Amino acid sequence: MSILDFFVNVFVYVFVIIFFFLELLKIFKAFDENGDGKVSKHELVRASKKMGVNNTLKDIEKVLRTMHTDRKH
């Protein structure tokens, strides 16, 4: 592999990472309806309904409890 091939590969990898980050950011912003930089439980319920998943607030709270490892907050 030449040095040019190496830099082309690095450029492609960086481009792909940036592309996926920007896509994730768009999804986050769509979920964050009030623009406060956080996705609330209620925003998650509405976002799931938009995706065709009929989660209730209790469903979302249950998932968040299983994922929440820092019990201080």
C-alpha cells in the first residue's frame, strides 16, 4: 500500500464517521422536540409512536431504569 492509498483510506474512514455522526445528530434533534439538548421520557414516547412503535410511558420508564447505572441522578 502506498502512502497515497493510506491517506485516501484514512480520508474515507473519517468521512464515513462524520457522516454517521451527523445522521445521529439529526435523529437526536428530531427526538429533542423542545431543543433543550436532552430527550425526555415523553419525547421518547412520541418519537417511538412516530416510528410505529406503540410504547407507553411505563414502557419507556422500564427501559430507562434498566439502562440507568448512575443512581445519583
